[in-house]
Amino acid sequence: MIKIEGEITEISCPPNRADVLRTVSIWLHQTEEDMDFTLDLEELKNSQMKVGDKVTIQIDKRFDVDSFTSELFKNA
């Protein structure tokens, strides 16, 4: 599991589907880079997220050894 701390720096309308989507830019302190997420407008409103909010992004990655091994040998 990976946890990344960040801060919302911008909420903007994407060029397409601006009536239903919003792009949320998050500054990641560990990598010193921005990460953009496109969210449904209604979900964003319900979450009440706003510029300046601190966020934690958690990434859970499950590693399937059997699948990885079969792919590895298929490409060998």
C-alpha cells in the first residue's frame, strides 16, 4: 500500500463534457508534481472538496504472481 499526501490546487472545467465533469489538480508533496483527476460534477459537489483542502491518496496494489508468471513466459 502506498499513501501520498497532497493539496488541491485547482478545480477546473475540462474542455469536453464541462457540464458533467470537473478536473481536480492535486500537488503531491513527495514527488513535487501535480496529479489531475477527472471527477463527476455531482460527486465533487457531494464531497465538498475545495481548493486548499489536504488530501491523502491511498493506492492498494495486489500482485498476482500466477498471472504475472504466465504473462512473463508468454512473452519470452
